[in-house]
Amino acid sequence: MDDTSTQGFGEKLKNRRQERGLSLDEVALQLRIRRQFIEALEDERWEAFPGETYLKGFLRSYAEFLDLDPGELLVNYRQRRPEGASTATQLRRIETELIESVPLTSSTKRTLLVLLLILLLAGLLGYWLSRPIAPQAPLEPALPPVEQQPSVPTPPLVPADEEQEEIPATEPLLEEPGDPESADPNNQVRSPAMPPGALGEEESERSFALLRPEGSNLRVQAERATRLDIVLDDRPAQGYQLQAGAVVTWQARSFARLSVQDPQAISLWVDQQPLPKDRRLTTTLTALPAQGER
């Protein structure tokens, strides 16, 4: 006689599940039936079910999942079912206790989280768009520019290692008071490119014959604030209020006179050659002597 014909439906379900290597938890998850009902079917415990209708439905679903004949198992169940298995108390159990809650997978949780964030952002955007906009205060009219008093032009402050371009002269030549001979470049005391020494301290002017006919570069750098006036060739006099660190450059061909309020406050170069500092207020530069006069 075949052993399978004597097996109960519960034993057949259990053997087929074990043959396929399935656990009770895996079956419960696939069928969405609580594990306790899967175990009750395999153990043929009728009292675990709220009624015969539920037991037959679970038995049919479990048999189809394991590729067993549901009709054969239902016949086996009716043969083995004890009398009075379905009681009024069992029928009063609520249906919601039968279905196993489906656990949420990680992807489902992420999807719900993204949807929640989208709803939150949409709410914030709607609030921001619906809020009233405060009126802007009217702009105050611009004040008219304040008129400034004309001042003596001053050179821009630049680093000591940078030279400025020659400052153009736009005013007519202004004669400075004093001895007319001191203003005549032909009557100046001539000296070599580098003077051997300073003139007498009691004098207020010194002279050097250093200017080249094609033009020489003059450069002044202020070490502290002072007043400077300069006359170049036949151009008008120019005045500067120098600040510490200011550098001014010019170009002269035959005559240049520099008058400084504080001679010790500046350094003077002619064609990159420094002139010695002196206490005299005025420095006059004239053209180099011709070849025949040397």
C-alpha cells in the first residue's frame, strides 16, 4: 500500500515544503498568511482557525503554492476533520487577525520617504509663493555733487619702484622772483656728471650740468610730506604737495629748477643717477657742455 495515501494533508504540505527548502517564514511572506496558520495547517490543528471557511481557503492557497492538488487535500481534510471542529466561538473571531502584515522592504521605505519629502517641499513652496510681499521703501533722490574748491594738483601715490609718465604742462611759464642770472641756463655754474661736493651751506641754491640734449629723465621720491615746485625748459611752473612714498618723474632737455620746502625729505635722480641730498632749498639742472667746451 502506498504510504502517501495514508498521510494527512498536513504531513503532505510539510514534506513538500521541506523538499523545496522553504522555511515557514518564507511561505508566510509569499502567501501573506501568518506563520501560526501555516504551522497549524501542517500540524492539522483545527482550533487555531476562526472557522472552517478560512481553513479551507488557506489550505487551497498553500496547496497551489506547493504545486499540490487542492481538491485531493480538501478531500483528505474532510476525512480527517473531527466532528464539532467549527464552533460558534471560533466563527466570532475577526477576519483582520488572519492576514499577516506584510513587512515593508527597504525600497518601499525609501519610496515613502521620497514622497514625504516631496510633499513637504511642495507645502513650503506653496507657502512661500502665497505670502504677501512687503512694499519697498521709495528710493531717496541722489544728493547733488558738492562743489570742491580748486586745489594745487598733486601727483598720485605710486610705489617707489614704479615711475610715472611725464606730466604735461598746460599753463604759460611763470617767472619766479629772484636773481635773473639764476634763471638763465647759460649763466649757471657747470659741474661734471657727479658733482665733487656740495657748495657752501650758507647758499640756498646748487647747480649741476647733467641734462642731455635728447632729454634726461628726472625722478623725485618723497620720504615724507613736503612742498615741491618745478620749472622745466620753457614750460610753466608746476607745484606739488607730496606725501610720503610719492614718486614723480619728468623729462627735461636744457633746464630744470626744483624748489623744495624740506630738501631732506626727497631723493632726486637724473638718468638713474642719484644726486646727493643737501640742505639747500633749490636745485638747478642745466645742459651738459658741448664737446668743444669740455
